[in-house]
Amino acid sequence: MTTAIPVVRDYTIPLERYPHLNEKRTLRDAAKVIHSFTAGEKNQLRYADALVVNDQNQLVGRITMTDILHGLAPQLVESTKVAKFEGKTAEFPNLALLMEDSFFKECSLRWNKPVSGFMSAVEHSVSADTHLLEALLVMLGTRDFNLPVAADGMIVGVIRLEEIFKAISSHCNL
């Protein structure tokens, strides 16, 4: 008995079912897109990033929750690079309270910044015709566990480690 070679196309999350937005959109739009993909009773976020595409629906980048937070409050992110926290201290909660007012005031002013200024390049992707094990090797070698999937030069979706794990474990007759 021969089985069909499993390819990425068969396990891809279609682009319309994965967070994505145009490069001209704002940080507010990116946060809304990520928020729109929830699951479970508590509406937990299903994805930690969104793909960024141009007007021709070509992939130009990725924006993560961390990128959005950096865009909303760069001073908070920068302060964590300078300070080295080696455990919970009495000063840390006080520092957070001092920053709270200015943090929320500033982040509300930064919502309209374009995502293009905060997104990162996508360094790894796979073709829809890629063998599933090859995609897994790319993931393991790069530590990038969400790979955009392309077909005919267009982004068609995403393959995640979760889908590959499910496919492999089901083929191994658990």
C-alpha cells in the first residue's frame, strides 16, 4: 500500500484564517486583527503574530505582539534592556506604578503608527508543494515554528509546528 507524500499544502492554515493585514495599516489595526482570532471559553488569543502583505497580497513582513508593544511603548521595552532583573524586587512594582500613567497616555497616542515601522522581515517560508518533513527540518533548523506558505508567488497561508506534529503523529498510527 502506498500513501501520498504529505505536502505542506494539505496542512496549511489558509491566509483568510490567519491574522494578516496590509502594510499601510496601523498598530491599532494589527492589535485588532490578532484579537479577532480567539478560541475557547476565555477567548484566548490563538496567534501571537500577523502576516503583513502589500497591495498585491505579497508577503512583506510579520508583526508580533512584542513588536506592537514596542511600537506603543518604546521606553518600556528599552528600560528592560538596560535594567537586569534577577528576580522580583520591592522596587519593580513601584517602578511599574510610576510608569503607568505616562505609559497608557503615550501608548494611546501611538496607536496610529504604521505597522511598516515595527514589523520584521520574514526570513523563512516554504512552498505549498514542500514535503512536510522538509518544512519540519526548516522549522527545527531556524527555530521559526510558523512558516508562511507560498504558491505561484503569492502568500496562501501558514504552516505551524502544531499542524506538522498532528500530521506526523497521525501517520505514525498513534
